[in-house]
Amino acid sequence: MSQPAVPAEPEAPWSFQGHAVHSLRRGPELPVGPAILLVHGFGASTDHWRHNIPVLAEQHEVHALDLLGFGRSAKPAGLAYGGALWRDQLMAYVCERIGRPTVLVGNSLGGYAALAAGAALGERAAGVVLLNAAGPFAAEQAPPGSWGAIARRTIGAALFKSPVLQRLLFENLRRPATIRKTLNQVYIDRTNVDEELVEAIRRPSLDPGAFGVFRTVFDIPSGQPLDPLFADLRSPLLLLWGIRDPWINAAGRRAAFQRHAPEATTEVVLEAGHCPHDEVPEQVNQALLGWLAGLAPAQSPSSDQPQPLATVGAPMPAGSAAPGDVPAPAPASSHAAAALP
């Protein structure tokens, strides 16, 4: 029988580098296992975990925060937005606010930040969960003199360094109709593309500092490649794939993750798009809870040998995914999930 959960109310004020950070905490009086920290993707916020927090918090201590520059957190001008800032923000939150081993769960850009923080936290990271995570591998980063880099410095600068063009693009992107159209592109099942979600994304864009943050998008550094982050990670890893993600070629990206992820990584493949946690939350919640329940045995000293890459709901062996391949739906007894921007 589940315990009554603590209401999902804002935490007492907390700041990072002097800037206010919006965060939530919810859970039973006697939570089980490690704490959980949920990290949203680009343009989203704690609201994007609306279908996950209530379910996860029945058993676990659940935290969610808005990265600086997003949601209800501060959007100061002149801040060096990027992977290093958000990594350090997550690390500080785990150490200062949670104070015990934590599983970091991130979608898209939030997945990259969660992985970077998880690798840096060492034993304080009880696990990392990536839902269609962003970030390049070393082999994917263009050399400084390559045509792609030159194009970004010339064409990109000409198009996007103009404040007028940036403002026009920003105004269009935050229109409700544009937000809905974008979400419809990345949700395979559009049931949860509702007014609540559209408003949750639009509302932070009305903050005075939102345009300034948006302008930095074109200058955000790519950050440390995923390869060394995986090599430094010492905690269990779960990869949740919305395999029909149209933004990142999820099937091909999954193959790259299989080549670089730690040996004991677990995968769950879902018929969903870029944001499986909001598109198919029931399946994601089931997958997360099942994986969390197995963390203690997996970390027991009696486990002498690492387990091989475990794939749930995918018909192909590890390393064999090819770009364009879409795994068959998982059996009814298997986990399933979804993802958002």
C-alpha cells in the first residue's frame, strides 16, 4: 500500500551562483531507494514531468528543477549558458538540497546535463536515466576548419546574429500555434499535446529575460563529448528511447550509444517520439520503477560480474541497430516509454 505523498509544492528558495532556481520536491514520508532528480529538455520546465512526478512520488523522493534560463528559474543576461553551467547546477542541487545518492533523469538537453553531472558526482550519483539525450560524440564534432564549421561561422552568423532576425524568430516560436505545430512534429501519439502543455512552454517565454536567453542559443558551446562522459560514469545507466524521434534519428543514435555506453547499461525501446516521458508516460513510469527496483541488487557487493547490455522491447541485439530501423513494439509484459523536447 502506497504512502501519502508530500504535496508537489515549490521548495524553499534556493539559488545557484546567486540566481534563483525553481524546484519541486514530492514523495512519501518514508521513501524507498535513492532520490530522483528530473531534468527537462530545451524550452521545457518542471511542468513537463506532470505525468511522471505523481506516480514516481508514491514510493520515491522525487525532485525536479528548472535549469537556469528556463521555466520559472532566473534568466540573467550575460550568463555562460551551456552544458558546464547546467552540469554544475545539478551537482550543486544534489549536494546542497538532496544530500544523498540520487538518480538523475534527463530528457534531450536535460539528458546531456544529467549525464555530465552523474559522471562528475561519482558515488553520489545512484544512477543516470537518459531519454533521447542530446550531445555529440567525439567523432561527430566537426573540426574547426571543416566546411560545416565555416558554414556555421558565415551563413549562421549572417542569418542569426542580427537582433532583428532573432527577435522575429523568437516571437514566432513562442506563438501558441507554432508551439503546438512543433510538438505535433515530435509526438507520435499527440493525445498529450494539449493546452496545458502548450501554455507550460509558452509562459516562460514571456519572462523579461527570455529573449536574452534565446539569443545565446546560437552561441552555446557543444560541451564535452558523450564518449568521455560515458567512460567516467560509475553508476548504473538506463537508456529510454522514443525510437521514432524525428529530430535525432533515434535508431542510428541508439547504435552509437550502444558502442560507447558502459557494459552494464539497460535499454528500453518505445514506440514514441522525442519526449517519451510525456507522450507515453505510463510506459516510461513502468520502465523507471522497474529499473529503480533492481538498483540495489545490481549494486550489491555480491555482484562480481557486470551484466551485459540488456535491451527491453527491442528485437535486435546490442550494437546491431541501423539508421532507419524501427524495432517492433515490445511484448505486452515489457516496459515501454516516450519522450519530449
